Amino acid sequence: MDRDVNIESYDIIAKVPKQPVGWFESTLPKSAMNRLQRYIETAKNNHINVNKNLAGNISNSLDLEDTDNWFFRHILNEHIKKFKVTWPDERIDETLTDNRSYCLQKFWVNFQKQHEVNPVHNHQGIYSFVIFMKIPYDWREQHELPFVKHSNTKVAGNFEFVYTNILGKIDGNTYKLDSSSEGLMIFFPAEINHIVYPFYNSEEERISISGNIRFDTSVIA
């Protein structure tokens, strides 16, 4: 039998770790989508292949030019401003002074055929984005394919962020894609790992645009 013991009062405090960052979803306006489609047509004519610079195991990736810096000024810059307010990052904010701004570092379009994959990877720079221009399948049909439907991890045709949680377990966030995803832009920190899974039973290409944003060290205001 335990004897009475005098124990000083103390607190047991629940602490919840702060999630450091997230990402944005936005459906681009028609004017922006039309502009991007013109960029793609120009890229097809210029045909500057950038596959060797990218992680994707896909048929064709072409360099894009943001004419007059239009997409950066009218779309990306607004996302950057909102991101800095929503998820302040001292590492970035202390580095970025009034005399330094952001710029579009790389800008490209992916033409992905069935069975091809963009494996787990991240990007260079501070921020990145992906825009789904054409999705030639429906994720519901992809997940009903005989070799997929009985799996407990149905991934055919998906886009997915991959990261570890506070317990060290692999976690993630999945986008199940179909034609309604066309025009969706996901804007995220460049360091977040992500993967684009293969799709099947379609002869059409999945077309997406990606880009990286970095500090502009060439211009001093």
C-alpha cells in the first residue's frame, strides 16, 4: 500500500504542432486559359524540348514563353501576395527586401501519353504551380479498371502531394482528375513532393502547364 506523498501541482498542456504551410487552388478565368493555350500553340511551333531538365518519364515537354510577362503579372503575382499573408515564412520574408522581387524562373508544358508517369519529385525556386489544361479521362473509369478496382490504393490518373506527418508516416493529398479539372491551378511551395500517376485506355494526351518562381536577382528597384 502506497503511503501518501505530497506532490507539487503542475500543468499538463496539450500542444498541437503548427502546420507550416499549405497550397492554393484556383480556377483560372477564361482570359487566362485562352492566353495559355496561345502559349502552347507557339511552343509547338518553336519546339524547344526540355525533357532532359525535368523528372517526368513522358513523351514531350516544351518550353513556354510568358509574352510581356502577362501571366506572371496578372495571375501569379496575386497568388504570391496572398500566399505570403496566409502562410508567412520568416526564411523568405527576412531574405526578401523592398529591393528584390519575384520572377518566373521556368515555364513549360507537358504532353503526357497513357502509361507515362511523372515520378515523385519537387521543384526549384520558392513557389511552383501546375495547371491542368486537358484531362482526357475520368478518374471514376480509371479506378474501375480490372487491375485497379480491387486495390486499397487506387491511384490511376491521380495527381498527389506526398509528405510525412509529425509521426513520420507517409501522408498526402490526392486530386482525382477528370474533364472538370481543366482550368484548375494548384499553387504550392516548390519543395513539396508530388507525383502524377499514369492513366490508361485513352489515346489522347494529358496536357498540363507547370512553372517555378524564384527571387529576381537581376533587377534592383
